[in-house]
Amino acid sequence: MKTLVDLFSLKDKVAIVTGGNRGIGYGIACGLASVGGNIAIAARNQSKTAKAAERIIGEYGVKVLELGVDVRHGGQIASMVEKTLEAYGRIDVLVNNAGINIRKMPHDLTSTEYDEVLEVNLRSAFLCSKAVYPAMKEAGGGKIINIGSMTSLFGGAKLMAYGTSKGGIVAMTRALAVAWAPDNIQVNAILPGWIDTDLTKRARVELEGLNERVLARTPAGRWGHPEDLHGTAIFLATAASGFVTGVALPVDGGYSVSI
């Protein structure tokens, strides 16, 4: 029987985190590293990736692979998987976190902008999941964690493309969970509430009154921080969640249940 430590351990296991060099992705990478997971950070900005890798290695003593990846391109995703397998020999966890946002009213949003948001936020999650599937199946199982949003649940006038992509993340999560459960691959989603990151700092500038609305509606009375995702990511990445699949779990300080 597994002990509590065993249930929540990633010792000798490997996690790919897309967009893992900042914000929520970096927070999740740190959480997985804190329980022994070796990390592959896949992101476009290589200088930020290098800094993130240095911090993770220094704090947690795990291995970190730095991968320059633009998740809009299937060839680069295939290379990401190949290089991770070459370096570590396995892939146990995939965190589909890479994302962008373009805040415009729907009538001002171009089709090119709409396509770009869905390509980065939703299409890439499908391509990355499909790319790691053979290695996970061959190994006898794995974990995929997709990062959704409060806009997976709620609408926003200037968040149409983003919300569409994040609603799709939840639908995709459920479909993959059903498809790959026989292969012992659990697929779940985290729906972060309003987390204090560079992206939401910009949102507070672009969306007047956002800070006040978030604080008023969030029962916890504060914005979240990337480290608030640590525990949830650890749970969904480890044996502790071996019979949990297809779930979209809010981590939002009560925002989604407050009226």
C-alpha cells in the first residue's frame, strides 16, 4: 500500500510544462519540482526560461530541461517530446499552460486575432496531448493537466476569443479523459480564478474596475498567487488522483460559487 508520501511524490518522474517560465506555469512547475519531479520548461522566451530553470534548480535540486518551443507549430511540439525523451527517457506529466489573450469587443476582433488565440490556447493543448500520448501509453499511464480559466465558466465582453478557447479546454479535457482512461492516462483541468500575474496586471489596466470587482466577489478577499496552484497541480500530477479524470477544478478563492 502506498504511503501518503508515495501518493504525492513525483520522485524520478518527468513533467513538461508549456509556458512554464512565468506566471501560473512557473508556479505549477515549482509545485511539481517541490515533490521531486524533473521538469521540462517549453516556452518561447529562452532568457526567461533560463532564469526560471536556474531558480527551480537552486530551490528544489531537480533537473530542468530548457526547451525553446512555439506551441503553434506541430513540428516544434514533436521536437519538444523527442528532446524530453532523449534527456529523461520518460514523460509522466504534461501541463498544457501556454496561452495568450487579446482583449477586444467581439465586433472589433479580427478573424486573424481570434484564430491566433484559439491556436495558442486550445489547438496547442490538443497537439501537445496527442504528441505525449504514445510515450504515456507505452509507460502504462500518465497525467495531463489542462489550464482553463474562470472564462471557462463565465462570459466577458472583451474576452470572447479567450473564453471560447478556455471553454473548449474543458470540453477537450472531458473527451480526452474518456478516450484515454483505458490507457491509465488521467486528464483533468485546473480553472484558476483571478491570479496575480503579469497578464492580469495588464488586465487591471485594460479593464476598468476589474480589481474592485474581483475583490468584491472573491470570498477569500484577495487575488490568488501562482503558488496557490501548487497543491492542486501536485494532486492531479501524482498517484493521489489515480481515479480522478475529466474534472475541471476551480482554484479561485470561492469566486465561482459566490453571488
